[in-house]
Amino acid sequence: MPNEKTMKQAEARIKNTINKSNNLLEEKHNYEQILKHNMNLIFVIRQENDRFYFSLLAGKLKEKLDLSDNLIGKNADLSILDHGLKALFKEKIQESLTGKEVSFRHTYQQCDIYSMLSPIVKNGQVIEIVGTSIDITSFKKAEQEIEYLRAYDRLTNLPNRDKLLKDLDESIKDKKINPLKALIMCDLDRLKNINDTLGQYAGDQVISLISERLLQITPRGCKIYRFGGDEFVIVMDQTIKDISRLAEEILHIIRQPFVLSKNDFYMTGTIGISYMNESVEEAEEYINRASVAVHYGKVKGGNRVIEYNNQMSEKYNEILLLESDIRKAFQYNEFTLSYQPKVDVHTNEIVGVEALIRWEHGKKGMIPPSTFIPIAEEIGMIEKIGEWVLREACSQFVKWQSSGLKPVIVAVNVSAVELQQSEFLKRVKKIIKETGMDPNYLEIEITENSIMQNTEECIDRMNQLREMGISLSIDDFGTGYSSMGYLQKFPINYLKIDKSFIKELFSQSGSAEIIKAMIQLGHTFGLKVVAEGVEGEQILSFIQNQDCDYYQGYFYSKPVEPELIKEKLLAYS
């Protein structure tokens, strides 16, 4: 007969078993609740003989797709899908059975769906496939809007530079170029004076009025483009006489007064004409020729029409001078870094800073990065400048740390040229080692387009950066490829919404929905979302309500010197 000690041990084992059982039941309940309240759709696909069956696990999306609760935990034949969708799923399942993760878009019940199939492999065999479906209807609408915004200027609704390049490329490929077809580039003279005097809004009014006037005078068959800034391009297929007449008429309408703030303002323009023929095979060449003619006309005083010829070299001379100035600026330490805080949307606490290069030219004043960085890339100076920026930013972080400040992430912009250089990773490692920078507080910002130029190589380098502890962000999101595929494919941490969308949040129809979709998209892929260009409390309130994570902009701080950043950080220490 068991003694008392044996009985107590048995009782203890029984209680322990019961506790474990209760814990497992609780975990099971919690797991079921998570699945139940998941906003997506989760399902499992199994193969029996030559047929495929799927069973729903859970997800609120099933209600929107009108899927029966009876499918939960039950095997259902693919025949519940219509013929086209059934064939698509069979194709993707077969692909997934090779052990490959598969993602694809489709529609169901008038919803746009993004589905992902992930094979479960055991002993080298796929035993089942776990699927996830996400409702991307709102994002697809926003994506269509982005596609329009990518091809058309938001201020004038004219096709933009990208659309011009695309249209010219198509014409060249189709060999439809008429020898008399011309590209007319019109550059407004001294629009900056109006912007500086009356503000950006007045300058935008001028651009809008110019576009209206151009639409009124251009013959049928002509295409008008907002090339950018203060430039328009007209592509026409007319006689030389008609082309010259239109160019002069464009100058005439520009000279007509503009009523701004109840006052008349007068402007002039400079026009460059590039005649198109089959000897030129690149769209950019036509544009460059017209641009050279414009710059030649401006050197002559502006307010005139210039037809391109091969002797026009003033523009190139100016570029050569700027190239020389860039080399001297680097040699004589004329470049400096300013830092703009990245702030938590909800706590208003600084969580990071972005390092921004500045160049104060001795004679020309402040030259924006958008002017000198492309030239630096072209002349092979970007490697040295990029290395200096990274080293300076890392050294500054260490200085802040030595002062006892709370560590915050320092973000550095990297160009497509730098990212593709074979020595880039070695250079980053060397700078981190030599400066004593903690890589866990370093962030590298890359634009959408730069990561798409050499995809596989970019993925490899980005993965190596992540392995070093460095964070990665996609800068200016929405202005480039805007592909859901790369958000899933590339090892990024942050998504930065371009300031152009934030700026027009309340002035452009659809902007709010686009920003909402971008934030939701980022969170769907587990990314932190940063809104750039926040300049008012109303905008901040909006992104707070959308659960955006961080923001940058003049509402909190413009880019400032390191000492001012130190003061701001001390306020939170």
C-alpha cells in the first residue's frame, strides 16, 4: 500500500499536469483569438492525390469575401473558386510545391487581393502550404492615383517629364519621327523673384496661368508637358515656319501681365528649339539640345527664341566651372552637415536625426544638393563626398555620446552610385571602426529608384548592412516604383513618405487617402513609417490619427547645426 510520501508525490504530479493542461488551453484560446481578430485571411492548402484542398484557419477578411464559417477547419475543394481564379491558384500552388514562396495579385468578390503562399517543408518534402490573403483594394486605388501623379503634374494636370521621356522613347522605337518635328522648351525668366517676393503660392499661380495660356494657343496635335520647376515642353509636328511662329507666340503670352495680390506683374521667357530626326536615338538627347539652347539664350539675356546648333557650348562651360568648384569645395572643407530631427508622432520625442549636406559657395551662395550632387556623381566625386558625410555624421554621433547625451539614430543618405560601388561595404565598415560608431544607431536612406537599378546586388548589400546592425529606410516613398513587391523583398526597416504628398494633404483630392494607404501598407509589412515635410499642427494631427510612427519637418525643426541638436537632446535627457 502506498505510503503518505508516495501519495503526496503523486498528488503533486497530478496538479502539475493539470496546471500544464490549463496553460496549454489558455495559450490555445489566445492563439485562436489572435487568428479570429486578424484583419487578413489565413488558410492551409493540402494535396490529396491530384486534387488540392484548402481550409480556412481564421481572419476577418473572410466576412468581406463572403466565405462561409463552415470552411473553417474543413477541407474545401478549389471548385468554390471561379474558373479563372481556380486556374491561377493551381498554377501558383504548383510553383509553391517546389519549395518556393509565391506571391500574386488577384480579385475576389470585387476586392483586390494580395495572396502569399509559404510552403512547409519536412524531410525535403512540402507537406502543406500556408497562405495569407490581404485586402489591397484601397491601396490599389491609391496606387492608380500614384501612377497618374507619376505621369502628370499636380499643379497644372499637364503630363510631366517622365511622361515626356516615355512618349519620346515610344516614338523613337516606332520610328515615327518626322524630320520637321520639334521639341520646344520654354523656361520662365526670373520666376524665383516672384517666389521670393510673394511666396511659393504666387509662383504656382503663374505656372497655372502659363499652362492655361499655352493650352489656348497650341495647335491641335501638339503635346504640352510641365517639364519641371519653371519649364514647359511642347512637342509638335508642323512646318519650320509654324514652329517658329508658335515659339514667338509663346513669348508673347508670357509677356502679358499676371495679376497677383491685386498688382500686375510682368515676366519673360526663354525658348530653346531642338529639331528631331532619325539620327538621334535617345529621348534625352532631344531634351538636352533644347536645354542647351535655353541656357545659351539666358546667357544672351533671355526673352528670346534660340534654335539649337552644335556650336552652343556655354552650358557645358558652366557645368565644367561647377565641376571645378565642387573639387575645390571638397579640398577646402566648404561642405558642412546640418541635422534635422526625426520625432515620435505621439510623444514628440526626438528618436533620430537626418544628416543633410550643405554647400556655401564663396561667390554663388548656398547651392542646393539637388544641383551639385548629380554633377558630383557624374564627375566621380560622389564617393569622396559620400565618405566624408558618413564619417562626419558618425564622428558627430560619438561626440554627442561623449557629452552624455541619450543615443539617437543618425540617418545618412546614400546615392544609387554609392550603393552600387564595389567598395561601398568596406568603406562603411572602415568608417564605423575608425570613428567608434555604434552601427545599431546608424541608418542608411536609399531612394526607391536606386534600389531598382541593380536589384539582386542591392539586396545582397542591404542584407550585409543589416547584418552589421545598420537600419535601412526607403526615402521619398511614392515618387518612384511604389511596388509592394520590393517592400516584401528588400530588408528595410523604415518607409519615408515623400514630402510632396504631405505638402498637398489638404489641397489635393485623394492625397489623404494615398497617405493613409501608404501608412497601412508600411505597417502591413512590419515597417515603421516616417512622414517627411510636416509643417503644421493640422498635418501632425492627421498623421497621428493614422498611427504614423515618426515625422520630420519645419513644424518641429528645420535642419540645424550639431550644437542646436545637442540642446534639443538635452531637453529630453
